[in-house]
Amino acid sequence: MPQAIIRAERVEKFYAQPSENRIQVISPTDLAILPGEIVALLGPSGSGKSTLLRMLTGLSTPSAGEVYWHETPLQNAAMNVSIVFQSFALFPWLTVLENVEAPLQARGIELAERQRRAMHMLDTVGLDGFQHAYPKELSGGMRQRVGFARALVVEPEVLFMDEPFSALDVLTAENLRSELLELWQKKTMPTQAIFIVTHNIEEAVLLADRILVLGRNPGHVRTDFRVALQHPRDRKSSAFTQLVDYVYKVLTQPDAQPPELPRTADGRRVRDQRQSYQMLPHARPGGIAGLLELMLDHSGKADIYRLADDLSFEIDDLLPIVDAASLLGFLTINEGDATLTAVGATFANAEILRQKEIFRDVAVQHVLLLRQIVRALESKSDGSVPEDFFHDMLDEQFSEEETLRQLETAVNWGRYAELFGFDAGRRRFTLPSTRRREEALETAG
């Protein structure tokens, strides 16, 4: 399991009274924020959601317990987090650009560099062209985009959001949620984890990889579970509505034991009909490259079954290679005909080193498991993550035998693309030595 970015150990918040009694806001609570995940915190009014957020970010000191940043006590650590607030919290006398620059200016960044970074972030959130406007000239949705840009411009490791969409109309909020998720999934936003406080159950199930639900009097975690639904999530699917109903029951039955998470007939945790993890076809990169070169010789289109005959292949041997090429976006398949895509043709025509670069890009874009491995490695100070962490996640979906085969395929693809290395003796994923050297040089610089 990767090291937590932020870990709270028995933290609590209370206020002393003249008598021996005290007002307990948060009871002793353990909580961890891991790299590569969106965590949603739900709870009724008065349960201490914002209080817990403030303790995790260092804005408020726990009355007891300890918060750790990469296992260093918060008071001794250099945290790198940002917060997006419900109320926008912009400086009305500053332009959009100046608002986004403000945290960089506070850190002593030179004018030219902070303007460059601020303009880049405004472009990322879709506000290019509004840099000289004042907040009063913007709609609510645009002002919240400025809030996002200001929070992200410092490249926080963890982005905290305190009910960021609740002050917006329904359509604007929905649009911003979609844009946030797109930025996160495409790794356009420079952050390793997101922690969002919300009162909207559907919003939590729509966005989060993990949901915590607080009870109140005093605030305490009633349930903490992973959302095993693949993005994009379908609000109308039975799995989605079952999870919404589950959270609703936890929230509306504060005195009852939290109900069991909904499960399928075979006892597995509920998920929608699409798999959380794609079934990786067991094909090697060399086989994929060979197929694409053959496709190029066939003018970019071929009947799969005829191609198998021409190559004296059993169709069952060729199909995994075809499926892998399709998963990576190199081929499209329609009624038994395979057609080379533009990126597939580029790959087939490229030199070996360029092929590796293209494979690296499409693998991270299309394969959730590879994307998660890379995110976890990049967040670790030692650039190393145990295989068991991903084994446990895959085991929720696949049999033990298939889990091992999926990991073997992921290792083959990741090594080829130089996304990561794998120490077979220690059973650990590692960052490639070249990337470690680059990071060391950047740190030294």
C-alpha cells in the first residue's frame, strides 16, 4: 500500500468549558489520504466536516492526536496543499490574473514566472481571454474557475475543496464537476489527490474513488468505503443508485449500525456492468508492433480472420494481440474488420525509440492500472510501491489466477514503455532510473 500523503492519527477537536465538561466537535479519528484518489467527505450539518478539513490542512490545530505529512508531524513539515472554498473568496480589487498570481506572489515568485504560470492555469480551466476582467464582471461559474486556477497554480500535492459547487446553479455545477474530473483523469491538473467536502450524495458517488460519511454529536466516521465504479459513471445504472441509497441510509439513520455495502449475487462489492479495471489482453508489445506493421502493409485495413489464415495463426492466438491494439487506440474493430488509426499508423512507421514514446502515452491514457501505478510511484519519495497494493485492488474484480496474469501483462507493458521498472525479487514497482536521475537533477537545480 503506498504511503499516505496526509495521515491523521486519533485527531480530535474539543473546546474547554469553565466546568469540567467540554464541547466535543470531533471524536478521536484516524484518516489517510493516499496518492491517486479522490476522497469525498459527507455528513449532516454540524458533523464537523469543515473542522476536519481545517485540521488536515493545518489551518486548525487538533486538540489531541497528530496529523502527518508524508509521516512527518505537520508542525515540522512543509505542506503543499490548496483549498477551493464555497464562497469563491476572490479579491474584488484584483483582476482575474492578479487573483491567480496572488499565492505565487506570496511565495516570492518573480513577476514574469508567476504571470506565465497563472496564464497557463487560466488556459487550463478555460478562462484564457478573461485575465484582465474583475471578479464582479464574471458569472458564478467563472469565478469558481478562477478559484480552481488560483488553487492549482501552486501545484499542490493535495487539493482540498469545501463544498465548491454548492453556491452554483445546477447546470453550472454539473459542468464544473465534469471539467474537474476531466482535468484529473487526463493528469492536466498538477495534484496527486483531491479531498472534497460535500453534502451532495450524488456528487460524492459521481466523483469519488473513496467516500467517508461522518456522524455527529460528536463527529465521527460512520463508514469509509471505496467506490468500485468506472468513470464515466452512469447516474441511471443500478450500481450507482444502490450506492446513493446506501449513503442516504447511513446519513438518515444516525443511531443505527451502518448497513452493509450493497453486493452482487457472488458476494463481491457492487459495481456497474462495466469493469473498474479493463481486462488487459495478454499480448506483448512486440506482438502488437508486429501486427501494426502488417496492417500497414495491408493498406491499414484487414479482415482479422483472413489475416490469421494468411499468417497461419490460430485465431485465438491472434485475437489477444488485436484486442490489445484496440484497447491502446491503435486499431478500431468493426464486424471482424480491423482498421489502423492515425496513431496506430504513426506507431507502425516510427523508429524503435519513438514507438516506445507513443506506447507510453497511449498506455497511460487508456489503461487505468498503468495510470494508477505511475501516479503512485510519482507520489512516493523512494519511487517504489509494493506489488501487493495493486494485487489487492485487482483481486476485488478478478480471480487470483487472472489477477496474477493482469499484473504480469502490466509489468511487460510498463517495462517496454519505460513507465516503471519491476523488482521481481522484492515484488515492487519502481520508477525507471532515468526518471529518478531527472528528478534528482531538478531538485538539485
